Amino acid sequence: WYAVNVLLTLLVVHRTSNIMHNVIDKWTDKYYDMRYINTDKS
């Protein structure tokens, strides 16, 4: 049962880290888009 718990924990951590990476990627994309648009206008 210990091995099963470790596997489940690893899976959950892996999924949450993937979701966090996706959110950070989207946020940085928006941030850089805004910076790019601002510099492009000026």
C-alpha cells in the first residue's frame, strides 16, 4: 500500500506541476504580448 500511495502522490504532484507550468506559460505570453504591443505603439 505504501508504494501505491507514493505513486498516487507522484501522479498528483506531476499533474499539478504541469497545470502550474501551463498557467505560467499563458501568463508570460500575455505579459510579453502587452510589452510588445506597448513598445510597438511607441
